[in-house]
Amino acid sequence: MFANYLIGLREGLEASLVVCILIAYLVKTDRRDALRPVWTGIGVAVGLALAFGCVLEFGSQELTFEAQEALGGSLSIIAVVLVTWMVFWMRRTARHLRSELHGRLDAALRMGTGALVATAFLAVGREGLETALFVWASVRASSDGTQGPLVGVLLGIATAVVLGWLFYRGALRINLSKFFTWTGGMLVVVAAGVLAYGFHDLQEADFLPGLTDQAFDISHIVDPSSWYGALLKGIFNFQPDPTVLQVTVWLLYLIPTLALFLAPVGFASGKGKVKGPDEQGSRGSQPSKAQ
């Protein structure tokens, strides 16, 4: 449940920050007339994300077992690719997010109502579709027949909405750069489990070989039905009897991705000394209180 709470919190907070920045900018520049089209774009984006999630959940139930496993495995891999790109993108651009959105909004204001709706829709819609896909893949990977994973996601999103409102009101100030770095690192660990589970789905669908080649079996040590087994399953998508392919994929993804993600910004490009969070203006990425 914690892993799904983290997904809902992290993804929901990104969307909440985008909404807060857009709304706060329009209020502070005395363009309240543009609020309605912006809210319209946001509403359409949220509706599309919910519809996409429903299609994934209910549409897959009509498929055969093999087709379900093939679809689940393929979408899990796509979800991991998207969330990996997202955490790296947010870590790099979090400190510049507000200025980037302000520029897009200024351009949309000059173009008219349709552009405002499209700007808000695109800004929130991308986050919504990514969230729906990754949440579906993660819930599917960690599902144990209960509503725990979905409840965790909803609680995370609800927390993100509250935090977004507090940011807007100026009642809460945190270092967003550090927040997205820590939560991004944890999401990489979660994504590794989702990726391994996705490859297991493809093995069960007979798309990949090696379903009977177990890397190890510690079911007698970590009982999947125990509280700690459920905890490991919920947080890390841990499986006590993984296949060799699952373990290989998990290691090949987690080790280099986490090492690259936690490396200092600018390390790979050789730009020398990296500025600290305060020098980079990470606090400046927060929307200030509307006057």
C-alpha cells in the first residue's frame, strides 16, 4: 500500500503544482477572466485520465488469460519507461517549472480561449495519463485481492491535493528539488519491481521463455501470506520465487538507473561543480500566495 501511496503522492503533487502555478499566475496578473478556460482544460485532462484508467481496468477483463498477461506485461514496461523519464525530467526541471509554465501561459493568453484550454489540458493531461498507466501497472503487480493498493493511491492523491492547496496559500514551504529527488529515487525502486513483474507476465503469456527457471525460492523464509511478506510485496513488488529473467531485469534496471539518478546534476555532462539547492533557486519553483 505504501508504494501505491507514494505513486499517488508523487504524481498527484506534480499535477497539483502545475495547477497551482497556473491559477496563481492568472490571479496575480489580474487575468481572472482566463480562469474558466484553464479549469476547463484541467477538468478535461482529469476526465481523460480517469477514462483511460477505466479502459485499462475493465477492458482487459474481457481478454483471455494469455492476452491479459501479454497486455499487462507490455503496459508495465511502457509505464516504467514513462515514469523513469518523468523522474529524471522533474529532477532536472523542477527549479525552472514555474518560469516554463508562465511562458506557456503568456503565449496562450495572447492566442485566446482555445489556447488556454489546450495549455491547461496538455500541462495536466500528460501527468494524468502517466499516473493512470503506472498506477494500473503497479496495482496489478501488487494486487492481493484486496482494495489496499487502490486505497493507497487515492490517499496519496488526496494528500497531494491538500499539499497543493497549502502551497497555493503560502502556508507550506519545502525544498521541492530535494523532495522530488528523494521520492524519485523511491519510485525507481518501485518501478524496478513493476518491470520485473511485467516480464513475468510476458513469460506467463508465453511471449518469453524461462517461466520454470527459478532464480531462488525462499517461500519457507518469507511467507507471502504473512504481514511482512505482504509488506515487501506492497512496497517492492517482492516475490519469494522469481524467475531468473525477473531477477536479471530487476538488477539491470535498478542499479544503473538509481546510480545515474542519484548522481549530482551535471555529472554526466561534465559541467564541473554543481550548485547547491539554494543557489539553484529550488524554492523558487513553488507558487507563491496569490494576492
